[in-house]
Amino acid sequence: MSFFPGKDPVAGDASACDAIETLIVPRTADIGEFQVRRALPSAKRRLVGPFIFFDRMGPAILRAGQAVDVRPHPHIGLATVTYLFDGRIRHRDSLGTEMVIEPGDLNLMTAGRGIVHSERTPEEIRGAPLSISGLQTWLALPDGGEEVAPAFSHTLGEDLPLLDWEGVSGRLIIGDLHGLRAPVKTATETLYADIRLAPGARFQIPATAEERAIYVLEGAVEIAGETFPSDRLLVFRPGDETVVEAQTGAHFMLFGGAALGSRRYIWWNFVSSSKERIEQAKEEWRTGRFDIVPGDEEEFIPLPEK
């Protein structure tokens, strides 16, 4: 989720595989009732394409009476991408949006110059055991586009192209891949796909995107003779076509896109090419100058002290 109390993750050991530029072992922290693994940003890698933040939430079972309750909090300079494998989350934001995110749907919220949102388990399904599993990633906005007006879009899973050939299944979420194109519009060239391999299957990752990585969700993958277990982020060397194999089956996310033209700073929920802009956003949240979230006005996450 957007709120994570842990420090940046520690990068994993360098891989012996020539196809892998960086291997990252995510840092794990508890946020209330379940665990989150953060793979980006890390000590050795801040971004992959526009992706500046990559959180794996769950999988977990919430007991009766437990729920996801991320109180209203602000963002600038980024777009949040929420994608669920299991469970439901109600998104509300300061634009007046209210949307329940279902598994397979894409929730894209562009913060631009500033937005506030909350993420909670829908009231109507509380009181019984609940499963939760998914990803939240952030896309840093490009030079000249960091201060755009905030916006929200939601794409149903049934409207996203399916990957379906021998031993390969999944969904293209953003971008172009193997002749498919997702209908989702982003500010920069972006690639994001949910891919499952049956035992013995293989998947070729084209070199069309400038920067590419996978996050292994389940199972183990084999690349150029090296095997990598689940909960690993593997950043590929640019310009190489890479083949991912799975002897016993695997589930992974493919992501990346065009590299940004300048450095990005990240502090709490704020991303910017300017440290001064982040300081301004901190003061605006501290003094209550961000908009409120209709329907969720009673609570908020205070500005961290550090």
C-alpha cells in the first residue's frame, strides 16, 4: 500500500547470470494485519523505466474484524497503479472518486500537482475472513508533466488483453507486448504485464522497452541457466531479448519502459525532480492545504517526523 513504515530494502547479492543487471531482495514489513514486500526503491536501483516504487502486499487472510484501512494521505509527482490478485479495496480520492477495485482491474490515479486518497476494505464485506493479495506501484511523471492536474482512471480486467498461448497465460496491463496493446494511457512509455507459466513453459521478453524487469511472485524462474526463487526482482540488461523458463511453473510481473530524463527524489508519498517541491508539499500537508477526501473526512495520516 502507499503507507509503509520500513526503511528502503537492501539489495540482494549480484547475480552470476549475465542477463541480469541487478537482483533485488525486497525488504519485508508488517503494516497492521499483513506483510508488504518493497522492492523499489532500493539501495542499488531507484527506478525501472518510470516505476519508482514496487510493493507486493500479501498474500494474507484477514480474520473476521480485520481490514485494510489506509487513511487519507497525499501524493505529488507520480501515478499510483493498483492491481489485485485477490480481495477487494475501496478507493476514494479528493477528486470525489469512489471505486471498489476487483482482482484483475487496473486502478490508475495520477497525482500530478497533488491529490489525496484512502484505501480501505469495503464496509459491506467486513466481519468475515477476507483474503488480500496484490501490487501497488508508482510511476514517476516525466519532465514537464509532474505538475499536471490530478486525474483518475479505472480499467476493468475484462477490457485488458489476455496472454494465451501454449503454457503461457496472463494479462497485459499497460503498454505493448507481442502484438497486443493495452487501452490504458500513461504519461510515458510503460510496460506492465501479469504472466503465468505452466510447468516447462518459456516466455520471451522482447528488447523493445528501454528498461525491463520481472518480479517473481510464485514458483521459480530460470534465466540463462540460473534459477531464481519467488520474491526476487530481476532487472535485465538493456538491449537483450530474454527468455524466462519455469520447470515447475511460475507467476511473475513484467514491468519497465522508457527511462526518465532526469533524477527523481522520493520522500514518503511525494516524488519530484525538485527537493524544494517536496519541501513545499510537506508544508502543504502539515498545514492542511491539500483537498479532503469526500466520504472519508474524519481521519488522515500525519506527516512523518523524519
